Amino acid sequence: MKVLAIVGSLRTGSSNALFIQAAANLAPTCNAAIDIYEELGMLPLFSPDIDTSTPPPQVARLRSLIDGADVVIVCTPEYAYGMPGALKNALDWLVSSAQLYRKPVAALSTSPSDRGGDRALAWLLQTLSALDAKVPEHASFSVPHIKTKLDRESISDTQVISQLETMFTSLRDCLD
């Protein structure tokens, strides 16, 4: 299963980026391969005026990467009770082109807080619903206290590992 992961944080070494890298390291045991999209900050601000049949090259690349993936993982931090503007901007670029239409998508949020970014996750799920993405029940969860659950190479929490394994299974089941 070919997976494209989109990390919602632009900060180098963010907990979300480390979490997705750790998930990518776990993916082969779940018969998946993750490519991590690292160009979120290069997307121009969304404007219908430039979303034409020839969109900006950065937008065309994002759309092409999503088209080439079997499934997509979106992982967001929580900023001011929501997802970061850069991530929302990327999702806005997908409205008219419908790359996520009925595509299996995992919606994740990690946070150092007790709530795990659940408010950002709720907003992400609402946006994915508007895009008509297919988010399986077990492919959406938040991870509180993220800094205690991973190191630079792997996830150290067995419950989170189990959630990720279940997520991969749920996404794969959507492909059948």
C-alpha cells in the first residue's frame, strides 16, 4: 500500500513530523510504504483566481502525489484550537480538483497536551468531510503527551503502535 503522509507543522523537528517519521519506520511491518510530503510551506495561498486548468507548479505536484498514493495520512498539531493555516491552505487547494474524493484518509493529531490536539482533529475531520474523503473509523485518533511516546527513531508507547497498526489495516480494508 502506497501512502502519502502530510504533516501539518512547518517547524523543523516538530512532534508531528517525528511521529509521522516513526510511523513511516513502522509501516513496512504493516505492508505499507510512506512517502512524507515536505513541501507544505511552499504552497501559495489559495485563490480561486489562480486555481485554473494550469495551477501553480507546487499545487500540481501536491495533487499528483495524492493521485499516486493509495491512501493519505494527514497529521496535524493544534494551534489556537485548530489546525495550522498552512495545512488548511493545502486542503483548500484540493477542493476543486477532488484529489481526496472517496480516497481513504487517516486523520491524526498529536500534542504535548492532555487533549492530544482533539480540537484540531475535529476541524481536520470536518474539512475532510467537506472534501468527501473516506476516513475509516479506526483511522482517526489523537495522541496526547506525544513527547513521552516517541523518540527520534520510533514510537515507544505500545498503545500508539497498536493504534497505528489498526489504522493501516483500516485504510487497507478501504481499498478492497
